[in-house]
Amino acid sequence: MRTDQPNYPRDDIAGGIMSPPPSALLVLLLLVFVAVVCEETTHASALNAATTMGVSPQKLERIQRYLDKINKPAVKSIKGPDGDIIDCVLMNKQLAFDHPLLKNHKIQAWNILDNCPDGTVPVQRTTVEDVLRAGSLSRFGKKEYAIAVANQEAYGTKAIIDIWNPSLEQAYEFSLSQIWVTAGSYAKSNKNTIEVGWQ
């Protein structure tokens, strides 16, 4: 008998493979239960909040299905000082890699935040409230722009961004100052962007 293996009774061995101890199974079951309860609680609280805002359960279900698709499973979640939830998502599971052209893309790891574990990237979690601020699911993620364009080859860029307190007409509006570098085209499905700024 090997001394480096735990000494389980013979009936714990099935087909030559040892079963984990009952305490490990209990802990695993408890973790799964807590994850399911937390997910259901989050979903239920979003439903309650949306219902009080006059959103139909059908619309909320469509929004929730969309969020389940775009919010990838987190290895770790961090609550930011402004209340946003930042999920640490495995690099190869982030939303960008759902695009068919990026399925076998070479991952180039770079992470300025040291709060996420190795092999993960910080991704802001999208909430029901984020979608509702847009007015509809079809308008979510769409923006109005005031832009200046310089169509030339660039090897670097910089910007001086002024921050002030603009007057906003609606609660869902915001002000954004950023530098946005793009390459490619939406028509050819090869658009790449880098955006940095202040919102």
C-alpha cells in the first residue's frame, strides 16, 4: 500500500479510481448551491427593480438572456468605488473572442490592474440597469458622437482631455472625453479600436 495516498476504505474505490472524501463533496455542493442562490437573488432583485420602474417581465427576460450571453463567468469579482462590478474573466472566455474571426486568435496578455488573478482580464459587468438606461435592447451600446477625424498612418498619439461638469438633459445621458484610435472597417468586419479617456 502507498503511504502518500489517503487511506480510504475499499468501498470508496470504483473501477480503480478513488472517490473524493465526503467532506470535499459537501464543500463542492455547498459552493454550487451558493452560486445558484446568488445568481437567482441577483436576477430576482433586478426583476423587482425593473418591475417597479414599469418594465414588463417579458422585456426583462429578453434583457436577462442578453446579459447571460455577454457577461462571461468570473473567476473573481471586484466592486469598484463607484459601485460598478468588475469581473475577472479568463482571457480566452472574454466577449471579444465570441467573434468568429477571433476564435483562434493569439492572446497577448497585458494587464495594468494587479487585482485580477493571472490568466484573467478585468471586464466591467453589464447590468439590467445599464440596458434600461439606453431605452431598449436594440439601442443599448449605440452612441451619438461629435468627432474630429485625421485619416493618416499613426505610430502613437496623445491627448489633453478637459474634464468639466456638463449639463445633461436626461438621467441616462453621460459625457465622455476620450481618444479613440481605429483601424479597419465595419463593412469588412475587421474594425479594431482602442479607446482611452474619462466618462
